[in-house]
Amino acid sequence: MSSTIWFLSDVHLGAAGPSVEAAKERDLLDFLALPAGGDRLYLLGDVFDFWFDFGEAPPIRYGPALGGLADCVERGVRVLFMGGNHDYWARTGRGPGWLEREIGLSLIGDPHEVEHQGLRLALTHGDALGGAEGRYRFVRWVLHHPLAIRAFRLLPARLAYRVGDRASRASRSRHHQEMLEEYRLRLREKAIRRLASGRVDAIVAGHVHHPERVDTGHGIYLNLGDWVAHRTYGRLRDGELALETFRPRA
């Protein structure tokens, strides 16, 4: 009997008001109880609406979710974390970051290729594959540059999170939402082209907040959607890669 492997992205913890966040957090904690029999949980970016590792405890708003992730690790589930465009900065110093040291997460790069249950998987948040062109490519390069990270780390953590939160809110502007639709189509197109090359059997991505599973004939493109509006996630079991919707408690 093969184990179950789970994939989740775009939870955006801390992005909304108290009531919305409470419901999202409750459902997330229920979901994190699911993989007790699985051996891996892949977090493919933007789990946090903003995260920057200062080597110390993060804002208290993330406490319950971090506790749920720590419980997963304690139950023997290997939790692998890939940074997205909102939470890329999980390791900003020379050594392991706070999520690695205190929660037990394993950091992986983007993209990340791995084989499970006979399937060659390419995992990515999706912003680089589908949207890193023109101005966005330059902004992404600056934000990921070691000098920019080092400079931002000099700020007091509370001030840095205020700056990060403001930037995250700006990213949800109407113009940005229109751009996401362009990214969605571009990401799907690039994924389909890569699958046609035969190098991988499936591509799993997030970023565009649009859940879909496309069987191209050459392989499967799975976009995880989000935990904001859709509560969708990926599941690999017995060699079958599926898109699932979490059903909240009544």
C-alpha cells in the first residue's frame, strides 16, 4: 500500500480580517490533521501572506498554524516548504531559518524535481514559470538578491512586517488580479510545453489562485488553486494525482 502525499499552496495566512482568518485557520488546522498516514506534505509557496526570517519568533497571528505544522512533523510527516512571492524569505542568514529550527520544516528550492510513486514531478510556486517576464522579472530579481535581503534584515522586525503587509495588500489590487489571469494562461501554456518534452510526468504549481487539473496526453498539469476562496489541494495516492476540495466542519 502506497502512502499519501499532499500538496498545498496559497493559504495567505494573515491576509484578511479576523473572522475570515479564523475560518481559514480552523479549516487549515483540520486539514493538517489529514496526513497522519502520509509521509510528505509539500507547501508550495504563499502559505504566509508575508514572511521574513529574522531569526526570532514570528508575529503571533501565525501561532496556531505553526503549531499545526509542528504537530505534523511530530507525527512523522515530512513537511517541505517552498517559498512563494510572499514568503520567499524563510532563510535569510547563513544557517537554517526559524521554520527549520523551531518547526522542523525542510526548505526546498523552486523548481523542485522529485519522483514519487513512479511519477516524475516538477513542483513550483509558479510565479517564475508563468509570470517572470518584463518588469516582474526585474522586481523578483531585486527582492531575491542577497544584498536586498541583507538590507531588509537590518530593519526592526515589527517595522519590516508593516512594510511587508502593505506590499502584500498592494498586490491584491484590481490591476494585479487582472494580471493573474494573464499569468494563469501563461503558466498553463508553459507547463503544457514542458510536459510535451517528456522530461516530467506532472507539474504541480500554485500562485494564480485558479484550481485546475489538465491531462495533456503527455502528462498532468495540476494547479493547486488556493486556501482563500477554494480550499483546494493536491493529493498523490497509488500513483494517481488528484485535485481535491477540503470540506469544512459543519
